[in-house]
Amino acid sequence: MSLWRGQTDTKNIVIEEDDDDDWDTDADFVNDISEKDQRWGSKTIENSLNTDRTVDVGAIRRDVAEKHEQGVKDRYDQGPKASEGYGGKFGVQTERMDKSAVSFSHVETQSEHSSVTDSSRGFGGKHGLVADGKDKSAVGFEHQSDLSKHGSQTDAAKGFGGKHGIQKDRMDKSSVGFDHKADLSKHASQTDASKGFGGRYGVQEDRKDKSAVGFDHQAKLSQHTSQTDAAKGFGGKYGVQQDRKDKSSFGFEHKSEPSKHGSQTDGAKGFGGKFGVETDRVDKSSVGFEHKSEPSKHGSQTDGAKGFGGKFGVETDRVDKTSHSFDEQSKTEQYKTKIDAKGDVKNFRSRFENFGAAAEEENKRKVEDEKRKRDQEFKKQVEAAKKKEAAAADQEKEEDRSKDQEKRNEEERRKEQQAEEQRRQDEKSRLEDVAEQKRLNEEQNEKQRDDEKKQAEKRRQAEEIMQAEEKRQKEERRVAEERRQADERKHEEEERSQAEERKRSEERIQEQERRQIEERKQAEEKRQLEEKRQEEIKREEERRLAEENRIKEERMLAEERRVEEERQIGEAKRIKEVQSESSQAGRAL
């Protein structure tokens, strides 16, 4: 399948001339464009055949590939690398490595097995516990503990009974022995009634209540108000007591002084102050009756040379650009008329207008002459007024000059004072700057000295640390040597003490056996005595129980006899009652 392409034959072209052609085309146009060029444009369109402006897809593809390769390279250069970061040249960077991290080159020193270690130290220490490290309660295999004796082997003279009784120094305060005889308290009928609640048939004086009184007490009754002294109390000598009365209260003898009327007060003070306002309290804007105000002058009394007109007119520095004065003479151009000598009817209108213009020009001339006369008279009056005002102006100028001179003098004095004040301030700021610079220099020098001192102190401390470390190592070596010698001496002493201890243990065992034999003999004798005493107590208890049983049986028999007698008596009473009732019933029948 082939695509259609438009082809143009540029060889056989026939151009027909037509005078009636209305198209805006060139009649001599020849389409000599090639097949390749017609793909991009036309010769009639400017720059349409410029192939430099066309898009080259291959160039774009190559440019995109180059930019992509360059971007990948840049990202690789800017991104992390295996030789940096966590590994750092195929290993951990030393300045970022963790303190506890080690590399693959690290060789750990393994601890020795227990079979390789020196068994003379450690848990056993020379086949036993290290003396300075073993527990206080730990003992060796050679230790022989003293067994506590059985209760049958102990001395019965001590302990709970203490010589067959409680030890006196350990006995409870409230405990008593079998030989104790308690003193019973007497009955109330046996006590001395002169003591106790009543105390000689009354309350004891040292124990009775403060508010309690006896039967012999006679209370004193308070007096009636008619019997009291009226000179005291509320009134105090028929009035209020002076030390208790209120500050604002008065007696009947008090005479208050009424305040004076306004007509009786001193008029020299107060609102007016010597019949007027007090000068130190007067208002800034207030004036007295003696004040004479100067009214402002009327417009006819003011200087006409100043103000709106300025020397009878507008001040020249304030005059408007478009305004004119009365003495200004405007130059008018003379109206020239041209009268035609010929008696032409067409020029009648122009001649009539010329006559009117001439009359108007004559009137204007007369007005100007009249105005000129008035101006000359006004100028004469103005000259006279100027001469009169010149003298006043000279006097006023003299006063103004004197005032200006005073102002200038005052201004010069003020400037001199300001200059002096400025000079003092400049001098003060200069001195402050000098002092500040001096202080900064001193601080800098002081800081340098401090830094030098700190560095010297650091060097001294480093030397001291090194000396202390050397001294500590020497001391540790000396202490280790002394400890080793002490361990050897201690081991020898322990061996001697163990031998002595074994000997003492054998002696103690023999002594214990002998004492145990004696204690068993004493315990046997004591046991026999105790058995005899227990048998006697048991027989006594049996006799007491037999006696109590006998007494109980007798009481029970007596109680049974009493109950039988009461029953018989009650039976006899009921029989009698029945007989009496039956006899009464028979009599009633």
C-alpha cells in the first residue's frame, strides 16, 4: 500500500492571459519549487523554506540520551558511595564509629577455662576462700560447730526457773512467787472516814474543787443599784469615766463654737487673697480688675503699607501673576481705519463701522485723560502720605532694629550656651569613649591572662595526673606485694590456729562429756524428787476431790429431802382444799 503524494509538473505550464482577471496574483508566477521543499512551505511565504528552523528528531533523541547519562553520572557523584558513610573505605569511619563497635580485624581475648586458671585464687583462694573476700558467715571444712545441749543436759538451776525458780534479774516486775502474800484492801467499813472523799468528814482541802464550798459557807449578796456608789460605773461621778469614754463624746458642759459667717472671715485669704485671687494659685489665663486690655486697632488705624495691598497695594512678593495695579498703563494698539474715498455702495457698511470705531476711540481717549488726571492727583496725595509715613516708618524701623539687635544678642547667647553644652557633651562622650576603650583593653588583657592561667593550670593538672598515675601504679604494686606476703603469713597463722583449734575442740568435747554425765545425774535426782512431789500433789488433789464430792452428795440429799417435804405439804394443802370445797357443795345442796 503506497501513500498518495501530490506531484506538480513544472515543465509544461501554459499561462493564459485574461484582461478580466480580478484575482490578486502574479500573472507571470512560475511554481518552480521542488518536491522536497514543498513539504516544508512555499516560496510565497517568507522563511517557510528555512530548514534550519525545523526540528531534528534524531538530534533530540541523541541530546536526551546524553543528558540522561550525564544526570546518572551526576547523581552517582553526588550520592553516597560504598567507600564512605557507614563503611568508610570498606570499613567503619573512625571519627563516626561507635565506642563499642569493633572491626573484623578485632581479635577478642577469650577468658581462660576454669581448668586453666590458678585455683589458689578466686572462689577458693589457695584451695579455699580468699581470706579478705570470703563471707563473714562462711566457715571451712575444718570448722567444728558447738552443738547446743538437749534440755535434759542443761543446768536447771538457770534459765526459766533459776535454781528451780525465776531468775531475779530477769523476773517480770508484776510477777510474784508462790511465797508471795498479797495484802488485801480493806472494806469501806474498815477504812478511816477522816480521809478520802470527805477528809475528816468533809472534802480534803488540797483536792477539793476551786468552786466548791462547804455547808458553813455564807454567800455575800450583791447590793442593789440604789445602794451602789453612783460616782463609778457608767457615769463616773455622775458622768462618763474619763479613761473609758469615747473620743467623739462630749459632756453636758461642752460648749461648741459655731463656725464664722463668710462676712466674719479674713477676706485677705481664700478665694480672693487680699481681696483678690491668691497669686500662687491664680490661673494663667485670669486677670485682675486692674488689668487694662489693649484693644486691637481698627483697619483704618493700621499701616496701609502692609497687609492686603502692601504700600497701598498688594505686596509684591505675594501678588498674583495675573493681577495688575491701578498705576499700570496698558499699551493699546491704535485702530487704523481705512476710508474709501470712492462712493461705492458696497463699502457703505465698512464706512459706517469705521465711524463707530472712531467715536469709540475718542471716548476711550477722553477716559484715559480723565484717569491720568486722577492718577496724578492720587500720586500727589500718596507722596504726601509717604512722607508722613516715612517718619513713622523710620521710627518703627529704629524700634525694629533695636528689637532685632536684642533678639540677635539673645540668639548669640543661646547659641553660645548651646555650643558650650555641646562642647561639654562632646568632652563627656570622648571621656566615656576613652574609658570604654580602656575598659575593653583591660578586659582583653585580663582575658589573655586568664587564658594563660588556664593553660598553665591545665598543664600543671596534666603533670599532676601523670605523677599521680605513676604513684598509684607504684602503690598498687607495693600493695599487691604486701597483700601476697600477708596472705602467706595469714595462711601460716591459719594453719597454726587450726591446729590449736582442733586441740581446744578435743578438750571441749571431753569437758562437755564430763559435764553431761554430771548433768544427767543431777537431772535424774531432780526427776525423782519431782515425781515424788507430783505424787504427793496428786494424792492431795484426790483427797480434796473426794471431800468435795461428799459435800456435793450431802447437799443433793438435803435438797431432795427439802423438795419432798415441800411436795408433801402442798399435797396436804390441796387435799384440805378439796375436802372444804366438797363440804361447802354438800351444804349448798
